[in-house]
Amino acid sequence: MWPTAILIVVLGMTHAWGGIPFGGDDRGFVPPDRNTLGCESGIATNVGRLIRAVTRCHVRSANAGLKGNVFDEEACESAGRARYDRANSTLTGCPPCLYKGAVADAEVGRLDGLAAPLVYCDAASGRPLADGDDGGFVPPSRAAAKCQNLVTRQIALLAERLVGCHKKLAAAALESGVPDQAAEDTCEAAALAKYTGVVGRPSHCPTCLIPVLGALGAGIVGSVNVNGGDVYCASPGGAFLAP
């Protein structure tokens, strides 16, 4: 029988797979241990919730604009960011390469600067969707808003499902040491199919939105994959760390 101390060392080493890239179209590395996995997956969850919060702000701004009301969209986003920061403050075991604020800034920037202008693309109302760094316009009608808001909500749902795919990939790879890219690709494809199945049905969508619905979905997949590399960044000895 092995001494207890040796067993502890051996068991502690069985999951030290860090430094192995996820591979495929997914950036990042297999977490080196359970503590790191806990932090990185916790951040990933909080990013998904932040995406949901920001997209809700876009929907609320669109609805307020339709009624001629003023909505402080920037304050709405700031509140979502504050919740993200509070949730992150409770996490432990985070690697030094994980810049929580930069991860949030990048994702919010893509939602405000890329997604919103593509979804709220019809400029007929002549009114910006929001002040500050958000692109897009207040919907031209209630019928158009129904479509645009649905697409916005589906973007958030797609992102959260993709985050779930990454969390499963990281957790399984920590156990086996071999990232299961086939399973992750299947998970991502299923998430994208759900998005496509819903956004392909609405009527009264602005003509500028219909041609980009597929590109929006693919863009969210790419965005979450890029952000995943910034979240699952840890590797042994500081090698291959995200900048």
C-alpha cells in the first residue's frame, strides 16, 4: 500500500492537463486544475449573464424609443456590468492571465458596436437606438420592433448556450486530458440551429435585417470562441498566456 502522502501527490497530478489547447475553432487551454476551472467557468457564466443584461438594455431602449420616451441605456448597461463585477469578486483560484474587465469590455463592445447596428438597422425613425457607444436606430414600427427584439433576445440565448458548450468542454477535458472537439462542435451546432430555427420565422422584419440573420449567428459563435480564449487562458509556467 502506498503511503498517504504519495497518494495525495499522485491524485493531485492526475488532472494537471493545463497547457493543452482546446483546438479546433476554440481558443484557450484545458484548465490546469479544479480551482482554475472553477474560476474560469465562473467568469464564463458571468459573461453570459452580462450579454443577457446588455441585450435587455437594447430591447428596453427600442421599446422606449417607440413610445417617444427617453431611456438611459448607458445606465442600464452600467448596472449589468456592476452585477458582473460583483459576481466575479466572489470567485477564487483565478489565474493572473484572466483580465475580467477586459473580457467584459470586449464582449459589450461587440454587442454595442457590431450586433446592435445590424439588428436595429432600419434608420426610418431617424432616432438613434441609444446614446453613447451603441449603434442602430429605434425601430420604425411596433411590428419591426417585435422582430428586432426577438432577434436580440435570441442572440443572448445563443451566447449563453455557447458558453455552456465551452464549460462542458473545459470540464470534460480536465478529467480526460483530451479536449473532445467533436462533442463541442456538436454542442455549438445545436445552439446555432436553435437560433436559426427561431429567427427564421418572424415576419415584418426590416429588409436590412433579413440578409444578415445568418451572419449574426455566426458572428456570435466567433465572438464567444474568441472570448473563450481570454477566459480559459491558464497554462503551466505562464506559457501561452493571453496578452
